[in-house]
Amino acid sequence: MKIILALILSVVVFNNLNAQQTFTKQEFLDDIDSLYVIVNDIHPDMFAYMSQSDFESKVALIKKQIHDNMSLLEFYLLIKPLVTSLGDGHTSISFPWREIMPEEFTHLPLML
């Protein structure tokens, strides 16, 4: 049953990729800069598991991959490994379900 549900959700998500809103390169660059500032301000020890220079190198690589007309899902797939690389187990970024799933699927139990 879990496999069938996962397949259905995968088909719905990937069928909606073309219908997603796109954003400008500058909007996502601003988002990365905001993410860095917010996590740095709030996190008690942001660089406990990775040096600041390594983290900033990853940020620079991601910034090079960003382009105009990029979807939120594409951006999420770039930024998720960056946030995970902090390695602390409690800093995370959520999958953008509400922005990607069509309106009629927002009532599924997983869309809370």
C-alpha cells in the first residue's frame, strides 16, 4: 500500500512540474542570502560540523547553478543538501508540498 501511495504521489508531483510557478535568479539568490543570515543568527553553533569556508564554498557552488525561470522544486533540490550539510540533526528545510501539489490534493492526510 505504501508503494502504491508513493507512486501516485510521485506521478502527481512530477506531472505538476511544468505547471509550477518559476522565479528569477535574483529571487533565489536573495533567498540563499537570507537563509545564511537567519541560520547564522539563530543557530548556537552553525559551524560545529563543517567549517565556515566549506559551507560558504557550497553556497557559492549553488549560486552558480541558479538560473532564471527556476521552479521552487529545483531550488529545493539544490538547497536541501546545503542545509543537511550542517550535520546537527535539527536544522532542516521542509519539502514545499503546498506549493507543488495541485489544490485538489491538499486534503490528503500527508498534506497537513
